[in-house]
Amino acid sequence: MIKRVFVFILCFFTLFLALNGCTISSREKSKEVIRAEELLSVGFPHRDLILDEVESGYISARDIELYLYMEERFEYYIKIDGEYIISKHDDLVIKEAAEKFNLSEEEVNIIHYNVGNLMVGIKPKDEIKLDDDSIPVVLSIDKVELSEQKELIVTVTNSTNYDGELPMINMTFNLYKGDENVSFQVVWAENFKKGTSSFKSLPISEEFDSFDCVAYINIDNMKSLNLKSSIQSANDKGETVIPVYIMSKTDLE
């Protein structure tokens, strides 16, 4: 009889803890996660992964809203034109999203990329710390010109104490007209050994009078070649690249 009562009490206590734990968990759930749950119905592909990354702070519910808005706009333009036209639709949708969510076009691109990866089940890349005794990448942008074809011509000096070719460098330029960020452009530097070389972008359609730039290198390539950045010791979570050079806002000559 005593044993049976003890088992009953133990079961009741366990059930109480379980129910109480569920109540606390529900009560402590952040507003961000609750909003994300509202945006992503039960059964939505990779929902748990996406909600986990909202809870971790990697993305926000607003990021999901932006992504879903952009996908709706893409569908709208594809329906009108009968097909996806990357050169037309990307520009339209990015500009609309930037205006609606009060963000720069570069920020919109980053958010759409990060959320898009989660939507197809790709878990964000973990943080990778580069060794303190690695070789620092030393770059400087000496000159930026605009060609007659509206291409950015970027002259860069590589002073890194490394005799081989650096991994491919992504130089992302934000383009400004006055104080307004009107667009961005990427210039790729590859097969770049020590010394000075020039690289160019694709033609630019927007009018601009100033720019800034951040140069990035893939974190895995940096690690494998025993290189490091003087800006950050590790990549940000989810980022496959690490910044190695920053150029502040500069007037176009």
C-alpha cells in the first residue's frame, strides 16, 4: 500500500514538473520567436531550424518578413513577364524591399541570403577562429576610377608577407549619391600575388559621387593558408567570409 502511494505521488510530482516546465517555457518564449511562429505555419519546411536561429539571434522575425515579402514580389514579376529575368527582377525587388523596410540594398541582400539558406535547410556556418600566429593579410586600395564604360577600376597593393597568391578577394563597394546609398558593386581580385594590380567591376548603371568598401576573403581559405585578418579574429556566425580591409567613404575623383 505504501509502495503504491509512493509511486502515485512520484508520478503526480513528475507530471507537475513537466506541466510546470512547459508553462515556464511557453511564458519565456521571446516575442521574436512567437512572431516567427506566426509567419511560418506548422509544417513549413525547415521550420524548427529557422526558429532555432531566430532564438539564437542569428536572424529576426522581421528578417523573415522581408524574405517572404521579396519572394512574393519575385512571383509577381515572374507572373507578369512569364519567366525570371535576373537582370530586371533582382533590381526591382531589392529596391522595393530596401524602401519598404528602410534598409540599404546591401543589407537587404545579406538578409535575403541568410534567410534563404535557412529556408532550404542550410545551417549557418559556425564561427572559425584564425590562429594568432598566422600571417596578417595587408592590403591597401590606392586608387578607384570610373572608366568610360562605367566600370570601377580599382588599384590595390598586396603587402602581405606571403609569396603565394592570396585567396580570391571580394571587394564590396557601397555607392552613394550625396548621402543616399544608391547601389553596390562587387570587384573580384584573383590570382593576386604580392605587389600592385588593378581589377575592374561590371558596368554600373547608377549615378554616384562617393563610395566606401570592405574587402572579404573566404574564412576556410584563410585558415588553410595560415592567414589572418587584422580586423577580426574570426568570422561572424553564418558568414563564410571575413573582412580583411575597410575603406571609409571617399569621393569619386
